[in-house]
Amino acid sequence: MAWLMLRRSLTRRRSRVLIAVLAVAIGSTTIFALALLAIDIPRHMSQDMRSLGANLIVLPADGSPALSASTVEEIKGVLTDSEVVSVVCFRYANVRLNQQPFLAAGTDLAQAQKAKGYWDVEGDWPDQPGQVLIGRDVASLIGLAPGDTVTVTLTQAVTAADPTDPSDQTDPDGQAPEPPAERSARLSVRGILTTGGNEDGFVVMDLSDLERLTLSFDLVDIVELSIDRDSASLAELAQTIDRQVDQVSAAPVRRLAHSEADVLAMLRSLLALVAVIVLALTLIGVATTMMAVVTERRAEIALRKALGADQRSIAWEFQCEAMVLGLVGGLLGAGLGFGLAQAISQSVFQRGVAFSGWLAAVTVAASVLIAYLASRQPVRRATLVDPALVLREE
Amino acid sequence: MFWRMLRGALTRRRGGRGLIACTTALGASVATALLGVVFDIGDKVSAELSTYGANIVVLPRGAAVVGDLYGDDQLAAGRTAALREDEVAQIKTIFWAFNVTAFSPFLDAQVTVTGVERPVDLVGSWFAHHLDLPSGEHAQAGLIDLRSWWELEGGWIADQDTDLALVGTKLAASQGWGLGDRVTLQGAARSADFRIAGLIDSGGAEDDQIVVPLAQAQALSGRTGQVDRIEVAALTTPDNDLARRAARNPASLSVSEWETWYCTAYASSIAYQIEEVMTDAVAKPQRQITESQGTILNKTSAIMVLVALLALAASALAIANLVTAQVMERSAEIGLLKAVGATDSAVVRLILAELTLVGLAGGVIGYGLGLGLSQAIGWTVFDSAITPRPAVAALVALGVAAVVLIASLPSIRLLLRLRPADVLHGR
């Protein structure tokens, strides 16, 4: 009997029911979309940021020579594969181009291209050994353009941990220093590199080319890691590397982590505020609709009361009605909200969001709860209807 | 007759009109707040990102090439080029001076410290230097703004301090120095005593350095009035194709392109303008910083704008929903009107006139509330005020009017189709 009444009351007043369901659906769509975004944005954002430079730098510890290839493997061993976005190793040496002294950096160029999203290359990235990138300042000083060929002559290997420290000039292999300015290689210029930083004065070549010049193999001066972690756990990781790997010193790049966290906090508080506004609007919308429903059905309520229905059964009916509306609206909202979050995420990050089952469940539950809360005042009004007064008006 | 009915409708049955007014007020305030936020998001995010540090570095022309070269004795002479300290303030006179949020000159020197074997890097800089600009305005420049992420044990020092220094935590730890200890620094020109007033934890090179006021570093190294580099933090527009072409070669642009570029706050155009006001200087945008800022700025603004628009759409729908519901309340009254012979057009005119007046009142109140709400959002989310814009008022007025009218159309149609007898009978 109760179900029959509930079904009747829902189907008979279609426009009202539609409006209430719409109110709940709009609210839950927005809130579900916001929640999905709030969860996924930090992940997407940090992935995008990771292609814009390293956030952990590993150098040889004070007084240690350059890192060996096995040390680099040890460092990688500390990390789990999934969190490593990129690892780029650099080796430095002093060279001369056209009798002008410059710094040469040797690296795995394919890795560098992936990790150094901010390197602006005019021309092309080198795709095989024998090709180099020339820093902008170098290029303008000696007049080089992509396609030119240049002779690079070694003056002496730089082995210092910090390439700006001129005091440390011992050969990494412990051999006697080679007589300077004798070994040279002809390399073709593939592109001109602009970064605004030190690299503008560098000649960037494949590590194998630099090793052939310096005749010292499997050594690196600096390891730049891009790791998908927040700043706190990054500092922990740096300490772990310091502890577990000998003769290295790891330091997180704090400036990057700091700003990123600030902006994400800003974004989250905006999402939260918008959610609150939408929630309030939904509550008002459902409450008004339920109030109208109750007003409209005063006569019916009065009649049922006169026939002996108690207050609880009347309250129960209205609350059930509201909660069914909430349920339908919530289910609709969860579906639409996922689509909306997906669309926003695709348009901004070119990546979708992950559907979260428990979040969808929470959204539907919240919609039912909101419908229940919004209907409390109207229901109280319904139970206070005085049958005698209302029925006399008829 | 029409006016009397309208007045009657407005003054009697205040509850119903009140509800519509409240609804429009609600819609207008949410729209005002969110639109205000949408228009300000770019500025706010980029202001937040300026704590990122310097995105333009100014170097003496010679040093731009030679500065990073080392390990070669012939080059030691190459570093004599320097910028002039008296020109540093010029940075605040360029076209985009307003976008320069922080800057500071730096002088690097190596000093020997009594009791320390290896030479120590000394950095001289401004902390909170007061500038009187030619325009009569005042500005402040220095590390306190430029290095806002430094974690400092102790406190900042002032530019006038002659015997206070900040020391990097790594250096202090390796030498066993603590706050209040005294160190004697021997520079190229003379030596001086300093008291350690703060320990810097920066996560960067400064952890191994000593930082003193610029004047002290100049005196120690005998380079009065000289500066090695200036770091500038500027609010910049993310690079686009034009900016990239201009950065490579400003001469390749046509006149109108050049004007667009010059008058847009790209890192490259700000750098160009700095070069214009300083002698023999090269200003280099730091691509790692500007690109990171650009990425964060573009994505965050896009997300925020989309979210705010989403909220706007949701509120518009919610408001439309409410208006529809409330217009439908009037069925009994409209039924009576029709029973006594009102034409359809008269009914429509009455309802629309009533909605317009009530909506106008609600809209004005809502706009006022919305200004307050937008400031509340500004301070909670961005820690700064949202600029009130006339464009927002116009958009809100148009938007609210459209939403209310469109929302009332279906219910008006429904009312017109009512048969008076049915309604009055209460079915």
C-alpha cells in the first residue's frame, strides 16, 4: 500500500518530480566532477611538471671523483621504476672550438630530450652520435648555424663535482693528465640550444663522442633525476640515497616543489569553495520543490489524516519520496559528472580521469542525504496540517 | 488597470515575490563572484608563481659568453666585465616595470675565512633596498622578496648592517658555526669581521655560501659600484609562436608584430626592455623557470576557468529550476484572471513585468552580495582581493535576465494552457 502511494505520487506530478530530480542531478554532477578532478589534477600536473626539469640532483660527495656507471645503477636501485620519470647523466669537459674555449657536456641525448622539455632547440635534436647541439652564445660568438660542421678539440677533462669549481683538475682515471689540446673530433651541428641558463655556453654532444675525446669511460659528473614524488618524500629519498650509496650527495630542487604545492593548494581550495556553493544551491532547490509539493497536497494530507493516518506515516511518505528523488538524481549525476570531468581533463591535460567507484557511491549517498535534509522542513509542515481547517475550505 | 494589477501583485502576496527576488539575488551573487574570479585567475596564478624566483637574469655583455667558462687561466681576465649598481634601479622604469615583482643585484667574490682551509663563496646583494624612482614613486628590491622560499634560522639582515652576515646551513655545519658567532672574512681588497645573524636553508647553492649586504661585498673585493648579475622575477605571459620567433631574432618581425610583442609581457620582451635601459647588459629569460610557470599558469587557469564556468552553468540551471517552480505556483491566480476575461497576452505581460521588476531588485541586491562573496573567495583561495570590474556587472545583468526569462517561458506556456475551471476547482 505504501509503495503504491509512493509510486502514484511520483508518477502523477511529473513536472514537479522532474524539477526536483533535475536540481539534485545538477548538484551531484558538479560535485562528482569536481571531486574526480580534485583527485586527479595533482597527478596530471606533476607529470607535466616532471618533463620540465629534474627535481633531484645527485653529485659526487665532497672530495670524491666523478661517479662511475655502477654508482648510477646503485642510485637507480634505490628507486622504484614507476616513480622515475627520467634519469639524465652529464659528463663535462673543457674543449675548444675555433680556438675559443667552451664547456662540452656529454649525455644520452634521447633521454635529455625527454627530460628537458624547456630546452628550446632551433633546428633538430641530434639523433645519432657525431651530431651536436651548440649553445646559443657559442653559436653567435663563432657564427655557427644548423648544418655546419665544427672541430671540437679537447683541452682537458673536467672532473670536479661542480663544473663551476676550477680548483679540482685531477684526471678521473687517476692517470697522468693528457697533454692538452691534441685530441679532436669533427662533429656536425644539428641544432642551436637556448635555455637562458649555463647551457647557452655549452656544446652538448652524445656521451660516446665525449668519451672518445676524453678517453675516459663510464663516468658521469652529475645525475639529474625527475621523480614523481611530493617535496616531503623527495627530501626523504635524498637522504636515503646519501645513506645507501657511497660517495654521492643528493639534493632535491626545492624551489620547484614549493611553488607547485602552493598552486595546487590554491586550486583545491577553489574546487572546495565551488562545491560548497553548488551544494547550497542544490539544497535550496530541493527544499523549495518539496515545499511546493507539500503545499499542493495539503488537501490530500488532510484527508488522509482525517481517515486516521498518523503523523509518522505521512512524514515517512514524503521523506521516502524525497530520498527516491535524491537517489535518481544522484545516479544521473554520477554518470554525467564522470563525463564532465573526463571532458575537462581531456581538454586541459590531454589525459582522462580515472573513474572512482567509491566516490560515485559517496556522491549518490550524499544526494540522498541532501534530499532528506532538504525535505525535513517541508515534511514538518505537512505533519502540522490541521485536517478540519483544510477540509472546510474544499 | 495593468499598473494597478502589477502594483497589487507586487505588494500583496509578498512571500511569493520575495522568493523570486531571493532566487535572482542568489543567482546574481554567485555569478558576480564566479565571473570576478574567472577574470582574475590569470593574474592571481601568475602572482603566486612569481615566488618561483627569478625568471630573467641580467649579465654583463662579455660575461654572458665567458661567465661559464673556467679551468682555463686565460679566461680569468674575461670576468672583469661588470654591471653598474647605479643602473640597477632602471629596471623599474621599463614599459613592463609594473610586472617586475622582485629583483636584486648580486656580486660574487671568493674570500678566505680565518680557520677555514678552502676559499669560501661570498655573495653580496640587496635585502630590502629602498628605491626612489624618477617617476616619483617608491619601490623596494632585494632578497627578501626574491628568495621567499628560503628557510631562515635567525632573521633577515638590513642593507645598512655593516657587520651582519647570513651563512648557508651546510657551510655552518661543516665549520661548527652557530647564530651569533663571529667570522673574519679576507677579501681581495680588505678584511672585515661579521656576526652570523641567520642560517640559510635554501636547498640550493646558497647553502654553501656567505651572504652579506652588497656594499660590504663590494668593499671586501674592492669593486665599488659593480654588480656581477641581476636576478629579476617578473610576471610573464606564457610564450607563444610570436614570442619564440622574437626571442630568436627580434629583427625578423614585421612592425605590427614587433609592437604586439613589445607590448605583451613575454619574458623575451621584458628581457629586451631591460637590455634597453642598461649599458652593456644581456638579459636572459630562464627558460626552465618561464616554461614551468607557463605550464602551471596555462593548466591551472584553464582548470579554474572551466570549474568556475561549470559552477556558473550549474547555478544557472538551479536558478532556472527555482524560477520555473515559482511561476507555476501562480496557477490559481492566473486561472482566476482568465476566468474574469484576461487575454493570454495580458497574462504574459503581467507575469513578465512582475518578473522584471522583482528580478531587477533581486539582481541589484545579489550583485552587492556577490561583490562581498568574490572578496571572500579571493581572500580564502588567492590571499588577495578580486578586482571589481564593470564588465562583470554587465555580464551578470544580461545573464541573470536571460536565465530568468528563459526559465519562466515553459511555466508561462503551461499557465496559458490552464483551463480556469480546472484550476479554480483545485485539480
